[in-house]
Amino acid sequence: MKPRAFMGFSLVMALMIAVFAPMAKAQDNSPSNPAAIGAPVKSTLELGGAYDIVITVLEIVRGKEALQRLKTTSLSNKEPKAGYEYLLARIKFELKPRSVSDKRNFNLGSLMQWVAYSSDLKEYKSVSVAVPKPELTGEAEPNKAVEGWVAFAVDQKDTKPIMTFDPASGAATLRGKVLFFKLF
């Protein structure tokens, strides 16, 4: 290959890597590579039209502080079972239609929509507690961000639990992938 052609080829390859490498990294959301706290995760879902979603875990509160917040929220909130502690996650959810004619809402708050897993990928049982306001429930409207809290009970010894979001459990059709987030 001639030196000039090689330089041109190298420049094109460098530009392609610079443009596509961040996209490839964003697509590598998996149980072994969950999104960090504060890192927005972009995906799509189908609600009769294509929508983009952006989910960000904004804050995590765990242990005694989480229990205190739950007790302040409602005196009916009980202690977690022995060996477990509460973990609260504040989440931001954004719904963006791809077409101006798409105006459907997305139902947030299904029990199976937000699920916590141990670091060895065993599903934690859901908990029934009153979470601090605002709860992450109700209808997410197009072009409006919704923020709210969800609660889990995790093993006290588990230092790296993760959470999943499953769009199919919130009235979306099966289009949309399960997303993974750090809870540590």
C-alpha cells in the first residue's frame, strides 16, 4: 500500500473508532457490566411506536439510613428479615418518542419492572414497603422526566448488588432489552 493511501486509510479508521467506540461501550450493558450510579443508559422500547428511553440511577441509600427513611415515610414499614438490609434507589426515567405523532405514556412501577439481584445473580424477593416520596410509579409521559424511589431488601454481606429494568413488564411490547445498573 502506498504511504499516502495508508495515511488516508489510517485517518478514516481512527475517525471510525472515535465515533463508534463510545456507542459500542454504551451497548455493553450487561450483568457483568452494569451502569454506574449517575451514568445514563439509553435504550428503546415499543409502545405502538418507537420510543427512546434514558434511565439513570441518581442515588443509593442503604442500611440504617434506608431503614430510617422508610420508618419516617410510614410507621408500618417493618425491619427487614434477619441478615438483610433495605436499599433505596432514586431513579430518573425519560421517555422520548421518535415521531411527533407518538403520545403514549409508559406505566412505571410494576413489581417485575425493577428487580434487584445479588452479585452472583440470584434474584432478591421483592419487598412491600411504603417508599419515600416521590415513588417511581404512575405514568411516564413523553418528553418529561420522572424521578422517584424504589426499595429492595438485600443481603447485608452483598457488596455489589445490581438492578434490572425490564421494559416488557410496564405495558411495552416485547421490544426493548433488559438493562442493568449497579446498586453500589
